[in-house]
Amino acid sequence: MVFKIPEYAFILIIPVLVISYYKIIIKRSITTVLILMLSSRLIMGPLIINNDISFNILNAACNYIPIFIILTYNFITLKRINIKRIKSLQWTILFLLMMLLLSVIHPSYAISEFPKEILPLILFLLVVLSNGVEQINYIYLLKFFRYTFVACVVIYLSPHFYDQMRHLFSGAIIFKEPTYTIALRISQSIPRNTGFVFDFRIMGQLACLYLILLYYLNKTKSYWDIALLITVAILTFSRGPLMILVLLLLAIYLPEKIRITRRVLLVICSTFILMISGIVYVLNNENLQEFVGTLNPFGEKNVFSQRGGFTNYSLNKFYEKPLGSGIGSLSSPNAENKIFTGLTNFHKKVPDKIYYYKVTDAYLAMSLAEKGIIGFLLMLFSFSEIFFRNRNRLSLFFLIGFYINVIGTDIPKQGFYYFVIILVYYALSNSNIKQIDSVKV
């Protein structure tokens, strides 16, 4: 309803909020809290369109109040703190303390980044230390992903999808202000599936989380789910999450030892034929050629060179202050930055220079500048502590993909979405439904 007739979305939004709060307050369901966070953009803007007060109230109602209720109850009923759990997250705790310390350097800059980068870690640690991870209902979460992903495909295939998405973004229906800068199409032709989170990158990341959930629930032979999440991920045309997804699929489905049998040869030949067919199709489609060209590490418009200006600027700031310039000093819109990233309008006698006024991507380089060498190392240890806890092949491949992604994206600055991702990932890694036969690294 939000996609087609947002003016009447309140008919569904109000019952959803009532039922959600019933489950949160009476049933104390942290899974409902996570789902409400993921669905918040379907609720905040469309309930009362173009109303800032309503947007702010619903932001609190979807993202802040529910988790506060759960944490309050958990800590009131908590008998003792698990010391082993504190030790297992010691680097993450130290990293958080370092970020809080670095926030003192420029408080006016750090305050804009607090809900995006620092608050997710605080909430993550509080939930873990209050034993909240043990309360997650994975089957309920799996059903949520399954139904919403089906809906995303159906809506994507519906007529006038791009025009409807452009209306939602430019009309300030989803976000607080009109949004025109998001690339909703590939080469001005193929629409990108932003999903129910209205962000194609986050939607691709959720497809990866969907696959990880299937893995730990021993449902990797549910090929309907696999096909569904792959389809949604491809339709986002988001390179980073697609790369992580490929690595996860390899980690899950590659055998520990490969024996050349007729079946293996058949799979190899079929894969080869599909690859050739795909290459031929791409070569005959200019739009897809341009998109695939951005994956070429030697191309002029690849994923790394597009962030080159941000990276160079961040490294220069790091050389000036190796111990860190403070949280938000590069990434906050309040900071005084002017970043040259290239030229445009080459048809002019003198091309125009392109400037940005904050580092929006290139998270690794930006973190090195803002957090300094000590904070940067603590960050790397924290990532490894959270994502490589099981030390199995899946965790290793995910961590590799994650590190490559944060070279040119800012995943840890995704606020409540990042909180949901790291919490569910960590909870699955520590649950009692682990793959017994997982390949150890």
C-alpha cells in the first residue's frame, strides 16, 4: 500500500504498530523490535505525509522506544552479568570507549554521527550483556524475510515501478525531506530494487543476512529461499552485497574436498554454459555493460576509483593527525570539509570541478583519519571479534567480503540497520543451532 497508494497507508500502519507494541510490551519480543526497526521507513513518512512532527514521533516509536522497553525489562530481571561474554567482546567494548573519547574533540561534529555509528554499538553491547540475543525467534525472523522479499519482487515487477519510487523519494513521503540524489536506475534505464528499506545497498545486505539465517537453521537446501534472496540481491544492482553473497554461497556450497565425478562435471559444464550465455547477453546490452564495467578494478569508473577522492582526502588528514582528528571531523555535514573528487561537464571549454563537503563512503580510510591508528586497530579487532567468532569458512568469507566492502562503503554508519545486522549475526554465531559439520578454518 505504501508503494501504490501511500495516502492510505495509515490504514495498515496503525494496526501494525498496535500489534507490534502488544508483542513488545506483553510478550517482550525482541524479534518484533528488530522487525519494527527494519520496517520503520514504511511507517515514519507515510503515516502522515510531509509532517515533521509525526515523522520524529514515529522514528522514536519504531527505533528507540521498543528497544528501550526490552533493555529495561532485561536488566531488571537480569540476575548476573556473564563475565565470559564481556571478555568475548573486550575489543568491541574498548573500541566503543575509544569512539566516545574521540567524540569529545569535536562534540558538534560527533553528535550528528552518534545515532549512525556509536549508538548501534551501544545497543548491541547492552542487548548482548542483558542476554537479549537468547530471546531472538529465528523462525519468525525467517518468515519475515521470506514474505517481505516475495513482496519486493512482486512490487518490482509491477507496472510503473520506477515512477512510483521516484514519487516516493522526491515527494518526501519516505524520508523527511525530498531526495533526488539516489540513483534509482542503472544507466537511466534499469530500475534498482530498493526493497522495503528503500535503500538498495541495505537490501542487498539483508539478502546476505537471510542466507546466513538459512545456514544456521540448517535450511540451505531450501532452494526456493535461495533463489528468492539471490533474485532480490541481483535486482538491487548493489556490487558490494552481491560480492559478499557470492562469497557466502561459495562458503556454504563448496565441498570440503572436491572429487571429480560425472555430477561435478555436469555442474561445471552447466555453470560454464550459463556464464558464457550471461557474457553474451551483457555484451549485447549497453546498460549492463556499463554496470559490469564498474566492477573492473582497472576501469576508470570502478568501485574503488569512484571513492578515490574520499580516500586520498582521508589519508591526508590522517598524516596530519595520526592519533585521530575526532569522530565526525570528516563524515559530519557540520564539519568544514571541501573534497575534490574529479571533473564533470567535459563538453565545456573548462570542465567543472566536483566537490563534496563530507566523506560519505570510503569507511576504512575515513576511520583511519577520524579514529587514528589506535582507534583504527581497535575497530579491526572489533570487526573480527563479531564476524569471525565461529572461525568457520562462512565467517571467514563473510569477513573478507565485509572488509572489501568498507573500502568503498559505510556499512557501520547505517544506524539501526547495522545494529540489526550485527546483533542477528552475532546471535546466530552463538546460538545452539550451529552447523555441527561446518568446515573449520
